[in-house]
Amino acid sequence: MDGQTPPTTRIVVDLVQACRYELVPGRGNKLVLKLHTAAESTQTTAATKMSVASTPFVVKNKPTSSKSAPATSAAPGGEMKPLESASAANNFVFVEPSFEPKNEAKNANKSAEIAPPVRTIEAAAKFADKSASELLATKSNASMQPEALQAAGSAIQPAVNMAAEQKTQMAQAPGINGPKYTGEPISVNLKDVDLKDFFRLIHEISGLNVVLDPNVHGTLTIVLDDVPWDQALDIVLKNNALARQLEGNVLRIATLDTLKKEADARRAQQESEALAVEKVTVTRFLSYAHSKDVVPTVKKFLTQRGDVMADERTNALIISDIPNVVPGIDRLLTQLDRKTQEVEIEARVVAATRSFARDIGTQFGFGWGNSPSAVGGVQGVGTSPTIVGNTPNPQYIVVGGGASTSGVQIPLFSNLGLTQPTSGLQFVNATNSVRIDAILTLAESRGLLKILSRPRVVTQNNIQALVRQGVRVPIVTQAQLGGPPTVTYVDAFLRLTVVPQITSEGTIFLNVDVENTTPDFGRTVQGNPTLVTQQATTQVLVTDGGTVVIGGVIQTQNSVNISQVPLLGNIPAFGNLFKRRSVSTSNQELIFFITPRIIQT
């Protein structure tokens, strides 16, 4: 014993056959179980003979005394015999009559199959001197119904009328953790029992008036031990595709299809009654939203008879529908007609071009002796320099101003000089026997070009904005068969298209499309320039006032050109006197930045 649960007694009576019985108080504060003979049972009504009489039933007891006395049981011959006392561990009194077969002739040979197992009848002696009202008291003696002790015509005796206590709980919706059952615990052991008999048992236990739909039929086999009766009811309903409705103290049981059809019929009736009401026409003026943009949304909330029109001149909505629809439309317009936040989007397009070029070239020629001997090519190469020296043989040495003055020019053996050199180094040796002419030319160039474009646009939340800047390039197309040429214009723009969306956290979600198209007149097709396009399309989440790089293009070109004298140019170190080397590098960078800012209004 835990010290908290009162001592209880469980009594089980097994009968050979079903019969009518009564629970009545006897002398000396005793509870008497009366069993009627078969002759008396035949005089009972048909309801008394129902198989409910075989239903196990549990009655919780909380006795006020722990005195013990010998218990008695009903023997088949009708004699009362003393019983062995047992420990009061169970908190209920259990009465289970035998199941009455519906067809005795058919089930005569199957009595062993359908008969319940023989149970030992136990009673606590300390309850023998207690009255029936004390033994059958459940939660409190004050809530006990006196009729429960005298209902001799009922096959199952309810412990207490639970209608007032349970109708509220049964009507409540299931909680977060599932339904909460507060019904009195019962134990049942049924086999092939008609569903109607089970619901009759629920009526006897709960005290609720039970009404069954004509479509409720079938049999039931169930074994439950100490389960709340409302939970047992839900289990049976789920297993048989049934549902319940509680109205006051009337519990209605019907199939799911029946209840669904009734709900649809009620809904259709309510709609038809609502549509029969005369329509009203109201006008609602909007402040921030455009009336023509709101019309498609409002139409979805109107009835079949309703209609809405937009007056763009006054930015108003003219709504015509039944009266009970208008309040809902007003609440909808209150949510839609609100001031929209604005966003300023600033984009920066940075284009940078870096170039580097270096060119090194050589010119070399020589001659010897007093004879017309020279190496280096034809006489009078235009790019050879003028040298100073004695030139006694003017046939191959061109005299600029006399034999002993300057202005001579000898044939060049290596003529790899630059066309436009920026610097050079010259070596000249001219005697009567040897003539040498060597020139080293050099050129180097660097370039840096930066272009910064900053388009800026302001738009409302979730509204597309477009800004562009550039030129329209004419493209001339020659006509066939001698017709006049046609001119079409192609856009060469810096274009920014953006749709901002302000989130609940204060950040900005952007759908961005940036395009930079420029004409390239250095590369033409039939006189028309080509178009160079850089574009970035993306979706990005940016904080208010933050800057993010949404894309970029980096293009690098490196080139090395070498011109040399065959064989001699391949000689290490010395071969540089017989070659020309040109190196060029070009870097082009294009980067897109974007900065959104929420405008506080």
C-alpha cells in the first residue's frame, strides 16, 4: 500500500447462464446481489435480454472503513457461500455476468468457445458491514445518484451519472499532446458484440443520451482493462469509421460520410441563404495603392454575385456584394493600402585598362678594303644612319658632302631598327680598310585608363527600376538590287535594372541586372563597329547601406614578337645584335559594385 490509495475489494461472479440480477442494500449495511431464476428472466423486456448483460463493468470504490468480514458468492444453485478474503489491492468492484448467446441452438455446440473463462469470486471481509451507498461511492457520496442502487431492470448498473461531468471534456478539441481522457475507467471483454449494444453500454456508464445513425452497424471484439470510457469510445469509433457529436447531453454517433454530407449540406444552405440577401454598393478610396492593381486581389474574396470596378481618376474601388462580405473587404483594403518603403540603389561600374609595350631593335653593317666590298644588302637603305669618316670608295660608301666630310651611308648587314624609336645607341668605325656601322634603338610605352560610371535610381519596395546611359550606334545595311541603304540603330548603353525587396530584418534582397555595352570602332564589319558587352545578372542579399561586388571581368593579353637574322640571332648574347624583340602587355578590368539604402519616410 502506498498510503494514498484507499483499500478496495474486487468481486467476480461467474454464472452458468445469463439471468437478471439486482444490486440492493441489505440489512446491517450490506450490499446484496440478487440473481433471478430463468422463469423470472423470461418475463423481462427484450432490452434486458440484450448481450449488454454480458458486458464486464467496473465501478471504482472508495470505502470509508477498513473493517473486514466474510464475503459471500452466488452459487449456481442460488445458495450464498462464504468466500475467501483477499487483499484489497484493486480500486474497483468487478461484476461480469456470462455472455448470453443470440442463438442458443446454434451456439449450443460452441459453448466452450464463447463462454468466458471461470473467474475466482473474491470479496474483502472488511466491506461486508458497509452499505451499498458507501461501497458504490466513486469520487464523492454527494455526487452519487440514488437511482443507481435501485435500477433492477437494467442489465448493467452505472456507478454514477457522468453526463454533467463529461460532456464538456468530450466536446473539447484534442490538445497539443493528443486528447485528454477523464472518463471513469472500465474493463470490457467483448467478442462479436453488436455495435449498438456497445453504445448502449456507453449510455449506461456515462449517463448521456445516445442516438445512433441508421448507417451504424457491425460487430465488435474488444478487450480493455482499466481504460477511461471516453477513450474506449474513441477507439471503437476510429476502428469503425464513425464519429460523434455532442449537443448538450445528447451524444450522436454517425458514420464519417454521413457527417461530411451533413456539413456540406449546411455549408451549401448557408451560402444559398447568404446569396439570397440583397446586394449593397460601397465606394472605397485608396491612398497609396493603385485601384486597378488591387482589383484582381479583391475579386477573389467576393461572392458569385459580387463585382468590383476601379476608378483611376479618383483612385477608388466600387464594390458591389452582399452585406456580410463588405467588412472583410474593408479589412483587406486596410492591409493593402499602406505606405510602401523606398530604396535608393547606387551602382558603380569601374573599367580600368593598363598597357605596357617595349621594343628593342638593332642595325648593323660593315665593309673592308679599298675595293668595293661590303656586307649588308643593297646600297642606300633608307633607315641606315649617316656616319663620319674617310670614304675613299664612294661606289659603296655614299658621300653626303665630299669624300672627307660627313654624310656617308654604308649597306646594312642587319636592318632591324625601329620605325619610331624613342632612344638609341650608335657605334661607328670608318677607316680606309674597315667600315662598321651599328645602331641600337629602343622604345617603351605605358598606359593607364580608368572609367567610372555611377548610375543611381530610387524605387519602391518590390517595384522594378531601370536606368541607362549611352549612345545609339547607327548600323548601315546595303540594300539588294541597287536600292537605298537602310540605317538601324543599336543601343550601346550602360543599363541598370533592379528589383529591391525589403525583408523583415531590415536587409534588402536585390534582383540585379547590369549591362555595359560599348562600340569598338577599331574592329569593324563592312564599316560598322562591333559591340563589346559586359553583363552581370544575379540575386544578392545586402544590408542597408552596405556595398557588395556583384560581378567583374578581368582580361589580360600578353604578346612577344621577335625578328632576327637567321642563325646569327640564335647565338647566345651575341645574337641580340641581330634581332628585334617587341613585348606588349594589356590588362582590362571591369567590376560592378552596388549599394542599396532604405529611404526613411
